[in-house]
Amino acid sequence: MLKIERNFELQKLNTLKLAAKAEFFAVISNREELLEAISWAKEKSKHIFVLGGGSNVLISKKIKGLVLKNEIKGTGVLSEDKESVIFSALSGESWTHFVHLAAESGWYGVENLYLVPGTAGAAPVQNIGAYGVELKDCFDHLVAIDLQTGKEKIFTSKDCKFAYRDSIFKNKLKGKYFIYSVALRLNKKANLKLDYGDIRARLKEKGIHKPNLKQVVTAIQDIRNSKLPSPALIANAGSFFKNPGISVSKFKKLEKSFPDIKSFPSGNKIKIPAGWLIEKAGFKGKIFGKVGVYEKQALILVNYGGASAKDLLNLVKKIKLVIKKQFAIDLEEEVNII
């Protein structure tokens, strides 16, 4: 039976370790408990907020309504043929564990997303991406449950309206559906993407010129661990800002002032790594009271202990103002601010 608690403390359930309360709170571990929660919320006229791994949120105030901690876990193969497999995870499953199982099975397509924090259910909401790969590149479909009616609906890639760190679940359908499961179409034949970031360089360091799948996963693990702090050790929410896209003409102007500017093409725009902008502006490794910018990766904002949401939001505001003034670029948060 579903256990609902009042004024529940969420500090241990968000990776920024910010003190915040939920008006009502429950842990769900199966579909029956989810449907019970939906029924309870509807009867009490309470909004439902779904909390996965707590790794991509900054909770700035008490969350009204019913917060559901998603612990619905499991994985399985839905179908397969000679060339590909449809591999599915229930939404409370660890994303890293899901990718690990795919790699161990020899299925290609999602390995570059290894160690992205969070749950499988959160992955399509954010259209997570890393090292030149986005979720949409291997996405097949997801099953979602309407938080008003409890009815199930299947969403294809087209239905999800994926964009850069964005989907329909972050705007038009925000808060309207509970993502129950996510299915990926993975290849049985090698299709490795090694040209983004330091992957190829890391493999060469190890004398690997024709890597297999497990060697690529290990290389990505090494790179991420060398640059990104574990939330278990240092409180953070992962990459805090999106990489901004600017016009080619604006990029050429910036390049004259900053010849060392980092960039990569994205459609008809040029993307500038947000971490490069923040580092160039002098924030990398800086500490402001109880918060700061991580010394090894400027995209990571850190709570060094006892910080409030206000402390972090003030740092976010400061960074955005300086980047706007110095580069005439508007930074946008990747982390969801609640």
C-alpha cells in the first residue's frame, strides 16, 4: 500500500544537497502504486511532481502537491532481429546501469552516454547528450501514463519533439505525464563515434587504435571521472548550462577578439561550449562563500556544504551577467530550476 508522508525533507534526494521540503511525498516501486498515487492526488486536487535521481534539479522552494520518488526498476529486450535490438528500461532504473547492460550485451548506440547521471525516465525529458550523441539518436519509443486519467500512451521520437536538451515533456506536456518506460533501438554491428571530446585521444594514450565497445565505455568513464565530480563526494547537479548557439557572423566577430575560442557546428549555427565561456570569464575554480565553480570543469556549480538555493541562484545570476557583458551571449540553464 502507498505510504504518503507530509512535509518530507528532500535534501538527501537531490544531488545539490539543498534543503527543501515536499508538501506530500511517496516512494513508488510499481505501476499499482503509481495509479494509487494518481488517484490520491486527483481526489485531493494536488499536483504531482516526479523526482528521479535528483541530479538535474535545483529545488529553490517547498514543492507543493505530491512528490513521487520513482523506484520503478527493471530492463528487458522487447524485440530483436539480425541487425538491431529494442532494449527497454523502466523509468526508475539507473541510466548508467541501463547503458552498462547494453554495452555488456554488445549493443551499440548509447555507449557515449555512459555515466550521465539520473534515471532512464529522465533521459528523454532532457534529451540527454554527451560526446557527440543525443538520446534521440537511438530512441525508439516510450510509454507514459497520464497523471490525470491514469491512461497509458506511447510516444514515438516524433511525438517527443526532441531538440537540444529539450523535449515536449519540458514544455507543452510538462507535469502532465509520468514516463513509465523507455525503449532504445541499438545496433548489433559496430558504429562507434569517437571524434567528439577526448575519446580518441584517450584511447591512443592506451595504445588502442581499433577499440571495441567495452574499451570505448572505459575511456568515457575515465574522461568523465577525471573532469566531473561524483555527487556522492561533492554536491552538484551535473552540467549546469547549455552550450549556446550563435550565428556564423557573430562567431566571426567573437573569433577576432578571442582567437582561441572553442566551437563546433550545429545546423546553421555555431555552438560555443558554455564551459569555455565560463572559464574564459575567470570563474573556473572560484569559490563564493558556500558555493563555487568546480576547479576541473567550469560547467559544474558546486555546493561545498550548507549552501542555500539562494546562494546558488546568485552565482548563476552573476555568471550569466558576466558572460552577457563579455561575450554578448545569453547563457541558458540546463538544470531544471523548481
